[in-house]
Amino acid sequence: MEYCLMDNTHVGQIAKLEMLCFSDPWSENSISSELGNPLSLWVVAMDGECLAGYVGSQSVMGWADMMNLAVHPDYRRMGVAENLIQQLICRLKEKEVTCLTLEVRASNTPAISLYNKLDFVEVGRRPGYYHNPKEDALILRKEWTV
Ligand SMILES: CC(C)(COP(=O)(O)OP(=O)(O)OC[C@H]1O[C@@H](n2cnc3c(N)ncnc32)[C@H](O)[C@@H]1OP(=O)(O)O)[C@@H](O)C(=O)NCCC(=O)NCCS
């Protein structure tokens, strides 16, 4: 598996995986616009020409938000998400970011287990944050020193 920064050859496969995984997927245009955003950092996992997963973030003044993370069902439970987040954190450290925050559906046990394994801690809750279906978001955060 190769982990690298997103470029425009990845956008179509990311949009398809968004549709497969989420009820409110990002459009191809929205994903593409991240390529021109200096605040954005997206890492993809590639198995040859095939996209296994991706993680997207934006950062300002040393604080980053993880906006989306997905691994294709054919590649789950192989450590791809864990590697994606580790790779993202390595690259954020190079930008002197020291903190990564994310929201996750309160019922998303696989993702919450992943974040717990990587030492994210719960710092808050947003009632009714998600729609389709309506659900609370847990706010999780991981901090480090550079
Ligand atoms: C959540 C998701 C990204 C995990 O991807 P993955 O590549 O399968 O995860 P990994 O193989 O790196 O798993 C790392 C750890 O996460 C936890 N984990 C992952 N999937 C899990 C599952 N289905 N059930 C319980 N724990 C799980 C485990 O602790 C696992 O470590 P282990 O294998 O040593 O037990 C993937 O299931 C996915 O894409 N889900 C749909 C999209 C989504 O929910 N994204 C997150 C939005 S906040």
C-alpha cells in the first residue's frame, strides 16, 4: 500500500467512496476544490491504481480538523485507516500543527474504536449535529508536541 498526498487523479475514486460510505457525501467538485486550498491536507492509500482509503483535513494556526476518513469495504481491518491517520499526523507535524480534532457519529463504533486506539479523547458532544439519520456528534481530539 502506498500513502501519498491527494492529487486530481484520485478525486473520482474518492467521490465514489464518499457515496458508498456516507449519507451526505462530498461532491467531486467539493473534493477537487480542496486541491487548491492551502489550508487543506489530504492523504490517500493506493493499492496500485485502486484507492483503498483517504483522510482529509484542514488546518489553521496549529490546529487541524479531520473532515473525512473512509476505507473501501474490500480493504477494511487491515490497518489502512490507522496508517492514514499516522501519515496525516506526520505531515501535519511538518506544518507545526499540534492538535487534531474530529466529529464522529455517536453510534459509529468502528470509527470510535479506531480513534480510541490512536489515543483521541472525547472533548465534547454536539446534540443533533448529523442528519439522515439525525444523531449526536462526539468531538474527539488528539494533541502532541512538535
Ligand atoms: C472506520 C473505518 C475508517 C476504519 O477503517 P479500517 O481501515 O478498517 O480500520 P483499521 O484496520 O485501521 O483498524 C484500526 C483499529 O480500529 C478499530 N476498528 C476498525 N474497524 C473496526 C470494527 N469494524 N469494529 C471494531 N473496531 C474496529 C480497531 O481497534 C482496529 O484495530 P485492530 O484491528 O487491531 O483491532 C472504516 O470502517 C470506514 O471507512 N467506515 C465507514 C466510514 C466512516 O465511518 N468513517 C469515519 C467517519 S468519522
